[in-house]
Amino acid sequence: MIPSLPRPAWLRGATACYLAAFLVFLFLPLVVVGVFAFNDAPYPAPPWHGFTLDWFRGNEAAGRTGLFQDEELLGSIWTSFEVAVWVTLLSVAVGTTNAFLLERFRFRGQQLLSVLILVPLVIPGVILGISILAFASRLAGLAENWFGWEAEFLRPGLPLVVLGQFSFMATIATLTISARLRRFDRTLEEAALNLGASRAAVFRTILVPYLAPALVGSAAICFIMSFADFNTTLMLVGADAPLTVMMYGRMREGASPVLNAVSLFLMVASALLALSLLRLSQKRNDVSAPPAA
């Protein structure tokens, strides 16, 4: 349907109802979680018993341990942060390399490589985690039996969690950066080379600024997805549990409003990160936009 054509009243009403229902379905659970993080009750559900900050700062008199006093939860947040940083750095670095390999070179088997890069995205996270765990454990066993090496990084733990998440997030970074690189005008690069610039200078001064939105965007996606990943992480985690695994264990023991407080904290942090990236993108567009006549 052409947007400029008038629509009947029933169609406009149906569109508005659909949009409202979709937004309610999408955001109502988040609003409920955020609101009941301040509920003065020992359970994270209705009815409302009054406003409190105990689930954030704690209350020794009431026997409540808040988020900022729960060393185990804070440690899991820091563990997730460390994992997310390493996964992001590796994914963006390898994704950039893959993007140049696929977009700038022609070689036998290139189409097959492009398909294989997409495979981790269609494999369920649990299957991917189990496969990596079995393969890594087998390698660790062979290294110990043949050479006497204790390959602890191949045992369940944070290095294996990083490897498991990297195995599919590198694909996301590759697709994002490749899409940006594909639209690059190579005559700019050729002109700079003809004027005497080195390839390193061209890459630093022309390609990197052009790819910056894709690099930042893919890094943000990888970081947030690493924080939220559960299926693959659960199969590969060791003694140091990231946040998602820790929250899963707490939920099995019994739900607590502290988990609502953690969820609200992460929602606010994600929103601030998204707004910061949006503002950075707007500033970059303003700087790169040509002056008005």
C-alpha cells in the first residue's frame, strides 16, 4: 500500500491497535521487572507493598542483602564484563579481517568460506557449547597424554566461554563490517595512493574513519550479546560464573527482588550505552556533513 494514499478508518484503527499490542507485549515485562525492583516485599511479584531501596543498598535490620552488597552477584557482573571485553575485541578484530578477505580478494573456495562463516549463527547455542566443550576436552586429554601438558585453558572456564561466544559473534561482526566495506568508494583509496600515501596511512586516515560506525556498532552488539548469552555459556562455564549463569542458579533456589534490581541495572546500563552510541553517531554525521550553501 502506498503511504500517501488515504486509508479507511478501520485500517488505521487496526494498525494503531496492533502497534499498541506489540509495544505492550515488548515492554510490559520490562516495566514490571523494573517497578518490582522497588517493592517492599520478599518476592519479586505483585501485590505492591510500598517503595524501598533495600534490594539495591541492603538492609541489615530486615535481613536483606542488596545488589551493591552482594559480592557474589557483583563478582559475576565483573566476570561477564571481562568476558564481554575479550569477546568484543576478538570478534571485531577477526570480523574486520574476514570483511577485507571476503570483499577485497578473490580466491578459490571463497563462496564456501562465506557460507561456513554463517554456520555458527544457525546452530543452537546449546549444541555449539557442547561441541566446543567436547572438542576442547579431547584436545586437552591428548595434550596431557602425549606431551604431559596441563592445558587448563581447554577445560571448562572463562577462556572456553570466551572461545564459545567468539565462535558465533565473530560472524555478526563480519557481516556488519562487510556490509559497510562493500559500499566504500575505492576511488578515494586509489587517489590517496596515487598522491603518495602509504597503504598504512590510507587504512588509518580513510578506511578506519569510514568503517568506524560499523566497528562501533558491531562492538556494541557483541558486547551486549556476550552479556546476555546463556545457552553457550552454561555449557562451558567453570568455577567463575558469569551473570546469566549466576542468575539462573539464583532463580532455581528461589526468586528474589535482588534479581529484579540486577535486571533494572542492566536495562539502564544498556540504554545508556545505546544513547551514547547514538549521540556519537550523530556527532560524526554532523562533522562529516557538507556545509550548507
